[in-house]
Amino acid sequence: MVAENPRLVIFAHPMDIQLNDKEKEIIDKVAQAAQELGLESYLVGGFVRDKILGRRTKDADIVCVGDGIKLAKAVAQKFRPIPEVNYFKNFGTAHIHSSDFDIEFVGARKESYQRHSRKPEVEPGTLEDDQNRRDFTINALAISLNKNDFGKLLDPFNGVQHLEEKIIITPLEPDRTFSDDPLRMMRAIRFATQLNFKIADEVFESVKRNAERIKIISQERITDELNKIILANKPSIGFDLLYKSGLLKIIFPKMVDLAGAEFIEGKGHKDNFYHTLQVLDNISENTDDLWLRWAAILHDIAKPATKKFEEGHGWTFHGHEVVGGRMVPKIFAQLKLPLNEKMKQVKKLVELHLRPISLTKENITDSAIRRLLFDAGEDFEALMMLCEADITSKNKYKVRRYLENFQLVREHCREVEEKDQIRNWQPPIDGTRIMELFNLKPSREVGLLKGALKDAILDGEVANNYDAAYEFLLSKAKEIGVVK
């Protein structure tokens, strides 16, 4: 993959990488500012890695031997308009955002850790010290921005070779790397997932040994890495590694509960963990939406809680969609995911994911279609995408039949929607008006009347207009004793 408007930069390595005009302008400004300040400066980490791999870049990390904040301020002065410099004095780091590109600055440093904490004791160091503290060899690559050897690639741990071999290896002994900063275990799995690399056997064994150390990491940072795994092209790679390493049992035990198949009287159920991973991969082929991917992860999350063996029938999971919907807010809270409209959308999709399947049978009424459209609202297409992803049979005939049935559901829904305009519909008389009509305060009776009206219109028993709704409410109010 070649960047647009490339300019060739030659490195002291048989491999060349190419910069576009914007990247070259930014690097030139950094190099110039560092030279004026008399500071050694280097491009490090992900930018170098991704350029060698031909991946798109949107940020760069700069390490300088000296004051990183001072360098950031000097670089900012070379841009027009001058961007704001955000810095953190305690950590010696700074950040500039310019032309949709982020530049991070840090002074070269060496770190030492206490066993109980991931907060390091930091002191100034050399470039070599800084490369030693990096998580993986492929992220320890550095390119000199200094006048005497500009463009020289510094690769002390054979990171380029490991990029070519597609393997994740730590610069230092892996137990030390992961004990120092346990989040690196999740980062190893994240990079393996994003890049489709293999984690070296000795490194993965170290992850298994050190898995418990993840408990000292904040939930926010764990979830950030988890979301990056979920957003990869094939997220099942990461979840399989999280499961086999023992990390998933610690950070998301409810998902591990899905694993395994149980047999009684020769009848077994599928392994719902690996089924879920297949659904996640399926939906990921069609959407980059993080929350639809979370809906795929959680759609069967209540199957362990609802699993039951029925004599003569086999395994059942009755009501797992309802129980699963109730579990969503708790899981979001535990994982420090947002408890907002995104959570409500995931909850709704989990609760509704079996409904379209039931509508693939013959003689489905318009009433049932209206109810689905009303309940799904603006998430109808997302729901259908989840249902189609939920088809994981290896029987191609069965898959084709299910997809054809779902297409019939879509067509039936389109016909009813065109006729009734029911999606995102609201009854002609709302709760406020009901209280006014019957002189009621917020109460159970208001909810009963409101629900009864909604059901009557959706079932086609009452016309969708004010007069018909009023007559129905008057009759219903007498029935429940609100009026005499």
C-alpha cells in the first residue's frame, strides 16, 4: 500500500518507506525545532511500524533526549495557525493536533516498577533506555530526525524481522515486560488481532502465567483495549486468545460462561462461546459500528442462566433474550461502558433478536409486523443485520433458507411500514393528555390506559386517529374504574 503523494525517504535498511506531503512537513518541522534546541529527536513506535507495513497513519510519537514539552512548544510555533499544546508536566509528555494529525512528544526515559502498581518510577534516560521499556519489538523501532544521520532506522531488537515474520515478541524477558505493565498482555492480543500476527509461544505462555496481574489495571484501560479488539477486522482472533490465556475469565467472566457443550442422553447443545465469536465475525463483515458488535457479543449472554434439559426434547434456553436484555446494563456498568443511548440500543437488540425469526413462519399477521416495527423503531435495520449474522450453520442450504426467510420478513415489514407508517410511531393520545382527560396524576392507571391504547392500535382493533383513540380510552377507563 502506498500513501497518496508519496515522497521517498531512504533509511539505513534495505526497506524504504514513503511519506505523504503532510507527514513530511510535520517531520521536517520537528527535526528543525529539535536541531534549533540542540535536542536529539526520533520518530518511534506505531508510526514507524505502520509505515513499514504500509498501513495508514494518523498520529506519530516523538522521543527526544531532553525536555519533550519544550520541544512540543517549539514545534507548535512552526505551524500556522499555531496549535494548542496540551502537556502533562508530571509525566513529561505533550500533544499537538494539526491538520487531522496527532503528534505526541515525550522525553527519553527509563522506568522501574513496584510489584503492586503499574505507575512507574520515571527518570530521564537515553534512546536506548526508552527502547528497552517498549512493549514489543515491532514497537521499539526508531528513526533518527537528527542532522548527522537523518532517516537512519534504529532497530536494536530485530523488530523489522519480526514484522516480516508476523510475530509478537517482547524486547526484554516477557515476564518482566508483563509484570511491569500488565496491560501489555492485552496489547499483545490486540496487535495480534489487528495485524493478524502470531504471539510467540514463550510470550503467550508468559501471558498465561501473569494473567492475574491484569487486576491492577483500571477497568477503563482494559475496556479501551477490549473495544480495539472488537473493532478489528476479525475480532474472534482476539477473543479466542483472551479465552485461552485466562484473561477473559478475569475481565469478562460472563462471556466465559458461554463456553463448552453439555450432553445428556446423547443430546447436546452447541458451544455458545464459539457461536458468539462467529456471530461477531459475521456482523463485523458488514458494519464497523462498535455497538452493533457489542450486541453480537451479548445476544446470547443469558443462555447459561436459562439453560435447561427437558426430557424428550433436549436443551432449551427459554427467555434468554429477555434475561439477556436485563443483564446488559449491569455488564456495561461493570465494564465502564457508557450507560447512555448506546447501552439502550444494545439492550433492545438483545431483547428483540429472536423476534424476526418467529416472523419467518407462514400466516404472520400484520399486527405482529407492526409490533416488531414499533419495538425496533430506528434500530430495525441493525436488528435484521444481527439476525442474519446469527446464522452460523455449516449447512449451506439451511443458511440460504434462513436468509431467504429474513428477506421475506424485510419485504413484509416494508409493505406494512408503507401502509401504516408505524416505525417510531406514537399513539394519537399520549400519557399527558390521558391525565388531562381523566383528571389523573402519574399513576399505574395512566400506564394501563396508555399501554392498552398502544396495543389496540398495533393489533388493528382501533383506528389510528384521535377520535377512535378517545372512544377506546373512555371505554377502557370505565372498565378499570377510572370513570363511572
